[in-house]
Amino acid sequence: YGNIFRSSKLGWRYCNNVFIETCRNFAPALIVLGHADTIEDESLRKVKSFLPHVKIIQYNVDALFSRHNMNVLKKNLSFMDATFVTTAGSILKRLSHSNGVVSFIPNPVDISIDYPKCHERSDQIHDVFWTMRPPKKHEGNPRIELPLFLAKSGKIKIDYHGMNGKPELWNAAYYQAIENAKMGLNISHTYLGEDNIHNNTTAEELYLYSSDRLSHYMGSGLLILSTRGNRLEELFAEDREIVFFSSKEELLEKVIYFKNHDDKRREIARRGWEKCHACYNERLVTKYIIEITFGKPLSEKYAWPTQIY
């Protein structure tokens, strides 16, 4: 809050003052804002007044079908030289403007953070891992129903968190849980009817979008079982680097198969791990952001769509 009264309003003002003073003290060439809801237009205007050549960009890893998230991105858009989001395609035109560009970035992996190599082991306690933030809507929520369907089958061991009375995971406990599993569920919320979420998403709104759990899980060597519909097969080869499912029955069938064929599980998980650490690591994503922001020619044949809007 930054104040003795623990007032969010006063804390908001404090945050903006600290932001301006930090920029004044360090005179950066680039300012990167990540989900920085508290930074006001007036603060960016002041920074631009004494740092006229600074580049200001924002990145965001949440879904664009969220009204709240789209409003957050548009809040300071006129001051952004570039915007980077984890949804691709023509929907990005909604964030383009005359003074700045917008482009897709994949959820990056970082070997210093995504350190487990679960594909190299077979002694994990759980077959499947799933965690989420406790949702407002439970009934009909596939992110709850699918894990519970696996659990109720009695045929596999699933470790789930953030649902059915179990708290969500944070920090080191999160990666400790990943280390104790062989496979990970990737279920992004798409049609849950929660506050600020569209009830009916479109193919445009879903293109290449995924929760960043995809990079956490795959980057840690879990075999990824992902819902279809987001065209992630354009980033990862189906049944070679990732496994897709279209129904709860198909999900259970595939989990049982890979439980009983651990060599196949480890093989696909290894290829997925190699792909994301080779093609979607933090160094490549950062280099891409720098090149787009400063208008440099692309130095790599990046493995993701590089269209600029």
C-alpha cells in the first residue's frame, strides 16, 4: 500500500510516484510494463516529458476474450510503442494504433525456473497434475469436471489443487508438485461464463492462446494433455511433442495408455521439453521483443507467428 493507512487509493498514488522517480533516476531506454494496472496515463506522460526517446511496451499473458483483460491492455495503449500478448492472429488488430505495434509472443520457458526434468524419471507419485485458481463458477466448469472425472475413475492417481476444497499452489510448492507427476493437464478457460468472460468465444479469440501452465508443465518435462480448439498443433507436433483430447472419455483413455506405456510418455514429454527449451525460451522471446520494439530486422526464423499489427 505504501502508506500507514493501508489505503489502496493512497497506495496507487505512491506506486505511480515511485515509478516516475525510478525512471528519472535510471533514465532507461526501455520500460516494460507487465499487467501494470496501477500505472496511470499521467505518469507515462510525465516520464515521456523528461525521457522523450524512451520506448514503453507492455506484455500480457491473459486471454483476450476477457473483457477485463482487454480493458487493461487498452488503458495506456496510446503510450505504448509495442504490445505483446499470448494470443495470435487478427484479433490483435483491436490493439493496434498509429503510434505503436502489437504482436504475438509464446509463453516462454526459463531453464533456471522450469528446472525439473520429469521426462527423465518414472518414480513420480502421481500420474497427472492439475492446479488452478479457485473459480467463481463451479457448475459445468470443465477445469473442475475433467480432473474430478479422472479422480473418480479410480484408474489413475491425480494431484489437483485450487478446487474441490483443496487450496491453490504457490511458489516452491508448485514446482515440488510438478516434480511428483508424470503428466500435466492444460485446460484453458474458454467458455465458463465467469465475470468478465464472454460466454461464447470465437476461433479468433482462441488462436494459439494457452494458460502459461503449458510452458511451466512442458518446460518441466511433463507430458502435456491439452484441449483442442486453440490450434496449438501449429506450435507443437501432435502425438510427438504434445497430446490432445476432445472429450473426458478420450482424456481418460489417453492417460491410462501413457500410464501403462511409460516409455511412450517419456518420449513425447522429452520431445516437448526439447522443443520449448529450443524454440520458446526466455532468451529468444526477449530478443524478439527487443527487435520488434526497436524496429530491427528479425535475427531468427522464430518458431511462432511474427506478424505485426
